Amino acid sequence: MKAIDISVIISTYNNPEWLEKVLWSYDVQTFKNFEVVIADDGSNQDTKTLINTMASQLSYPIQHVWHEDNGFQKTIILNKATVASKGDYLVYTDGDCIARADFLHVHVTRREPGYFLSGGYFKLPMAISELISEADIKTQRCFEIHWLKQHGLKSSFKNNKITAKGLKEKLLNVFTPTTATWNGHNASGYKSDIIAANGYDERMQYGGEDRELGERLFNAGLKAKQIRYSAICLHLDHERGYVKPEMIEKNKAIRATTKSERLTKTPFGIQKL
């Protein structure tokens, strides 16, 4: 049996309706040699039931890595999923991001030792998020700009993420004012680099917890490649009731230390140092 090349680590928490759409999107990827590892931050039985039901319907293997619900502990479950992953190259994304059919192909063809890849997402309003069906994903029409506009998407410069191809795509990646950072909804790197950094800092909750990992990778000498207009995923709308100001402040302080001390490894990661 062929060894798994890529592990796609998808974080989720109690949103099986959105996760189902995301899992369908990986069934139509043009790149096939991958597994999905679901990093489940304590979802109830509904998510487990969905995964068990879908596992036999999908063309790729799934691992479901779960722990008890104890508040926002995404960094802890991401580290567990990282350890469980079988690929030597890891793509991190979220359970509310529907991947275009060439999403993994982009990550695979642009990977390079000494680099990580930095992508973005295309935000959808709630009405379109709810409307998208399995058929819309399988046919890829939900990635067509005229289909999105037909269902209420407004005109915006950001629509270039959906329409950019060829030279336009390359130029937008080069000239975007957005810095290439480690973005938890769309980033990838070699597992060896993530392990060397000791994964995510488990003290961190919501707010820049993904960026901080990227800052340690930069401190270790890695560079980032911008794939914002190449690796496309649709972000399904949702509320963020778990966000608290004290989480943000605590995370800012940790990131400030990472930068000032040029840390390449966290003592609060996969291994407790």
C-alpha cells in the first residue's frame, strides 16, 4: 500500500453541518494521496456520527482525534492531530472552509524545503453558506463567481480570489499587501518543521495562536510563500461566541515574548519541556 503523502488537519467543534460540506470538498480533490485528520475540540456525538457515516462514502481515509470539551483548547487538539498524522507534509485548515478541487494540488506543487505556505480564505455570507449543497461542491459551481453573484454575493476586489488565474494570480500573490503568515485556516509545512518547533503553544486560546507558530518557524530560518490567490477555500459564516478579550491579551503577550526572545520552540507544545 502506498504511503500517505499529505495529512490534512481539519479543526472542528460542534458544527457537523459545516464539516459535512468541507469533507465533501476533499472527495473531489485532483490530488489523491492524502488522509484527513479531524482535530475535534470536544464536539458532541453528532460530529462522531457524521464522521462514522461519511467515512464509508468518501474516497480518502479519515482519522478522528477527539478530547473532552474543556473550553477553547484548539491548540491542544491540533498538537494531538499533528502527532497522529501519517503524512510527512501537513496542511492545516478549519471545519468551516470548503476547499476548491485544486486546493491540495497547489499545496503539493508549491511545497519546498525551508518554506511554509500561507493561504487565505474567501468569506461567504450566511445565506450562501447555508445554501451550498453536496451537488454544488461536487460540480464546483459554488466556486464560480456568476453562481455566487446569482445567489447574492456583492461585487468586491476580494472576488479576485475566486477569478484569478495564470499571470493575474501570480501578480496578486506577489503584490498583495497581506503578509504571508501561518494561517490556521489555510497553511502547510513539513511535519519535521512543525515537530522541531514543538507544535502549537498550548497556553494559547483564540487570537493569533496560529500566527505564533509561524513566528517561531520564521525565527528558525524558514520563509513563507504566499498562495493567497492560488489555494482557494470558501469560508462558511458562523458566530464566534467563544472569543473573550482576555484570551486575545494573553496571546499577544506570548507572541511578544516569541518575537523579542526569537524563540524557535515552545516549552508548552507537543512535548512539555
